[in-house]
Amino acid sequence: MSDTERPLNKRGRRGAAVMAGYLAAEGLRPALILCSPARRTRETLDFISEALGSSIPGHIEPELYLADPATILERLRRVPDTAGSVLVIGHNPGLHELAVELTDAAGGRANAEAQRLKQKFPTAALARFRLKLERWRDLSDERLAGGVRLLGYVTPAELLPGD
């Protein structure tokens, strides 16, 4: 089986389901979802759509498959300015590296939550950031310095005691 057709394993399904439930319980509804075309990310999107309702536009984005941080940022620059928030469903190490870059831009080196994020970004982990931008196209390394805040970081293991 090719990597793109590999489904979520049992732990991945549990993680996706619990994180989808967390998003719903916390009232976290992104305006837009960008998702890698890999089967396992599309399955994750299905869990989220079921938990949040199918009214949130979800786009399958071929360029997000195994994307590095620069590619993810480039895709985010093309998000319509009407979308106030975006959820990216993709892959490590690219998502983890981007989350670390954003955390560093937020000055989160001493923050315990930021340190946990830097150490590990498991399957279905959620990092939430606030970016001080007027337009998505302005998203750049230079604009991130001082314009980012880590709002939260949670992993499925934290939400599933005994896992």
C-alpha cells in the first residue's frame, strides 16, 4: 500500500475522534480547513466534519502532502482574507517544524506549553496560534516576529487518560 493510501491506525482513529470532540466542546470552529490528500488526513477531516458539521469548507490540497513549513506558509498566504481562521491537517515533520517556528516567533521559549510542543507533536496534536495580520498574503517570517501568540497546545494523550 502506498503511503498516500495508508489509513489511520487504531490509535490514529482514537486521536482524531477525541480531537474532533475537543474542537466541538471548546467551540473551536475554523472558517476553513486545508487538508493533505493522504487517506489518513482525509479520515481525520471526516471526524472533524462530523463533530463540527459539514458547513465548514474543507479543501483537499495536494501540496500539503508531506509539506515542509515553507510550503505550508505559502499555501496559507493564499487563504482568502474573509477566512478569519484556518485548520491545517497535514503531516510531520512539516507541521511540527512550523509549530516550533511559530512558537519561537511568539517568544515562547520559556513557556512550559511551548516547551512541550517543541519536544513532541504526535498524531492529531493541536496547536492554536493567533497571528496579528490584516491579510493572509502578508504572512512571512519577518511579519511573524512579535506578531504570533501560542493560544494552546493539546495532544490526544492528554484528553484520553490512561493512553
